[in-house]
Amino acid sequence: MSGAWEVALAELQARLPAGRLLAGDGDALEPYGLDESDLGCFPPGAVVRAENEEDVRIVLEVASRHRVPVVPVGARSGKSGGSLAIQGGIALSTERMNRILEVSGEDLVARVEPGVILATLQAEVEKHGLFYPPDPNSLETCTIGGNVAENAGGPRALKYGVTREYVLGLRAVLPTGEVIRTGHRSIKGVAGYDLTALLVGSEGTLAIVTEVMVKLLPRPRHVATALVAFADVDAAARAVSRVLAQGVIPRCLELMDDVSLAAIARTSPGRFPAGAGALLLVETDGNDEEQVFDEIVRVADLVAADARGEVLVARDEAQRREIWEVRRYLSVNLKAIHPLKLSEDVAVPRSKIPEMVARAKAIGAGLGLAVATYGHAGDGNLHCNVLFDTAAERPRVDQAVAAILRAAVELGGTITGEHGVGLAKRDFLELEQGKELVALQRRLKAVFDPLGILNPGKIFPPA
Ligand SMILES: Cc1cc2nc3c(=O)[nH]c(=O)nc-3n(C[C@H](O)[C@H](O)[C@H](O)COP(=O)(O)OP(=O)(O)OC[C@H]3O[C@@H](n4cnc5c(N)ncnc54)[C@H](O)[C@@H]3O)c2cc1C
């Protein structure tokens, strides 16, 4: 270990209150070296479990002086390796900054620390009759800070949008140790550059977020859910277009392809009509129960021509949960068939959904691999899961993934709809965005982080 590292640690030990710094104990550090990306374990040299903004400021100020890398860490549910300490250094964990500071029904805002678990925030605001819509499927574990860093979205993004649309303002500490406050409590506000929007989705490379002010909505009182089977993905995609073209915006439109359906059939045999090759899960919501039900019936009418068999509309909460289980257990069911899988999260224009699904399948078939595709069809965000059984197949899987990302870009889409670039896709950023835009972003990064100490090696390929 270098002298600078030892001095930095000694300074942190002296300046941080007791119990914040973890160093020297490999077993304690190792969990901080993992996320949900399947990229391996990169333990940091030390962990600081910050309890407030001043702790964060001290860490960045010391790290900056000694040129030590700092990696912000939330709940480590990330799927692109963003929180991995690939160059060692300090993992700055927000797990103890988990207070909900305020929920204001009058201003329709909540102020929270970054380590608050998303489901905790949602449950709290719902007690006040309010609603925070972004709903990544990891909501029981992921933090708001991680959601802000990744601009997370979920099934409800179709109607309500993603995290960026709900962040009104932030407090954050820059790599130099300066504390900044961006945004405003008012809904409107156009002063200066929109740095709130820039920090959302910056994957912990520009600043460490220490407080988030989010916009809330009144909670929709009623939700209706339906499941529809189709002969194939083309028919399901046609149905999606027809629904959206008629001005109906359901809150979710989740698509599952034939490989996904085969996996579901293992735990729910005989549930879908014979010959079904795709499923759509549809959900509508609002305050007027009759109107919400009428809307789902309208969706059912619009998709009937393409559907195979009856549209299954949930009659009560238990049936709603049953329908959602089909989607929620999909990943587990796929793993029961193939123990290993690599899940990509491309997004394409809605009109290209059938072509994207077909190309992902063909790419897999060409390499002797099955690909299951499911995801948020309403907004074109598709999870293409390359399925495999042994580590020996991994080189072919990586080839398939690269070809899937290229196909998404060729179809006018993106290499990542919600999981972020991180470490996993940094080599593909230029493919999507071109040299000039990547170079401009590198310059932006240098303005915030002139010494390159904050989450180094992420988003951009090594220079
Ligand atoms: C089962 C499962 C389902 C998922 N479903 C979805 C989904 O539907 N939609 C979706 O968008 N994602 C999904 N994800 C991915 C993941 O949950 C999200 O990216 C989430 O936002 C990460 O939050 P986290 O707290 O775990 O952050 P981490 O994984 O700890 O970190 C993620 C990134 O955020 C940075 N970061 C964390 N906290 C801060 C902070 N305070 N300031 C600055 N940077 C910070 C880190 O440096 C890292 O780059 C899923 C993951 C799993 C495992």
C-alpha cells in the first residue's frame, strides 16, 4: 500500500467519529466489492459508512488531497458494476444515511437521505395519501441515492416516467469536498443550467448525493390488472401499438416472449391457451373505480383481435397479486431451466420491438444459446436474457451480448434503458454516442472531478 493511502486512512481515522471507518478486515470489506452485475468481486481498501453530509465531505476532502479513489455505494443492487471499487480506494456507503427528513402534503414533496430504501419511502408517502411512482423491481432493496445515480425506472414508467422526472433538487458533495445544492422546491424553475438533471443518471461519477428532494403525486386509489396471451411477439407488439395509438396510456404494459412463457409454464402449467407465444400484463389506474375498470375493458377490446383466448382481468387484490407473480418469478423460473443467465436491458423505439426480439433470438440461435426477452413493452425497454449452463459458454455469451447491444443501436435505441453503463457497458458507449459526445462527457467529468478520484473507470472506457 502506498504512503499516501496510509496517511489518508490515518487522517480519516482521526477526523471521522468512531465506528464510521472499516479497514484492514477483509471479511468485512468483501461484501462491498460485489453487486448484482456478475462482473466479479472488487473489494475496496476501506469502507466509510457515512452518517451525515459532513462525513461525506471529510472523506472527499481527504481523498482529494491524497488522490485516493472514492466509490459511492448504495444497496449494491446495481446491474452494471457501478459500485465496484475496480481501482481500490474507499467505498463510501450511504446505508446509515437512511432518514426520511420530510413529507409535505401541501407542497407535494419529500426530502430524504440517499440511503433510504425505495419501498420504505413509498410506504411512508402512501400513509399520507401520496404517491412516488418510480418502481424498479428491486424496490425492496435499492436506495433512493442509487435510483438517482442510475435514473432508475420500472414498469410504471410508461405512464409516470422515470426517477429524473421526480427529482426537484439535490444536495451533493463534489470530489473536491465542496457542498452544492441544486434545484428548487417549487415545481417550476429555470434558473441556470439544469445540474439536477445532469447529476441524475451520472452513476456516482460527478458527485455524491447527500439529500434528495422528490416530487410526489396524489395516490391513485384504484388499479386494474389484466393478462393477455398472444400467438407470438408480433401480435403482442401490434396490440401495444393499437392501445397507445387510441390515446390509452396504461400504467404498465409488460411483455413476455415465448421462451419466458415456457419458463412460466413450468410453475403454472395449463394457465395459458394452447399455442400462446407471448403475454402482455396490462395495468390501469386512477381515482374513479368505474373509470379505471372501463379503461382496462377498453384495452381488452383493443387487443382482442390479436389475442389468443380470453383476456384475464383480475377481480380482486388476490388475483392481481397472482398475475404479478407470473412476471416477478420469471427470472427465478428462467434460472431453474438454465442456471446461468446474463440480462441485458436495451431499449428500442416501440415500432422496433418485434424486430429487436427476433434479432436477439436469431443472435442467440446463431451461437447455440437461448434468449428469453421480457420487459416494459410500453416504453420499448426490453430485458434480453442470454441463458446458459456452464462457465465454459461465457465467451459465446459475451459475443451474443455484444451483438444484441449493436442491434439495439442499429434499431435507433440504446444499450441501456435503466441499468446504466457502469463497468459492464463502458466499451459500448462510443458505439451508441460517437467519439465527440463521449469526449465532451469526459471533459464534463473533468470539470466536476479534476483529479479523477470519484468512481474512476466507470461509464467511459480507459483513455
Ligand atoms: C432483482 C433486480 C431487479 C431490478 N430491477 C430494476 C428495474 O426494474 N429498473 C431499474 O432501473 N433498475 C433495476 N435494477 C437495478 C438496480 O436495482 C438499480 O440500478 C438501483 O437504482 C441501484 O440502487 P442501489 O441503491 O442498489 O445502488 P448501488 O448498486 O449501490 O449503486 C449504483 C450506482 O449508484 C451510485 N450511487 C449510489 N449511491 C449514490 C449516491 N448517494 N450518490 C452518488 N452515486 C451513488 C454508485 O456509485 C453506482 O454507480 C434491478 C436490480 C435487481 C437486482
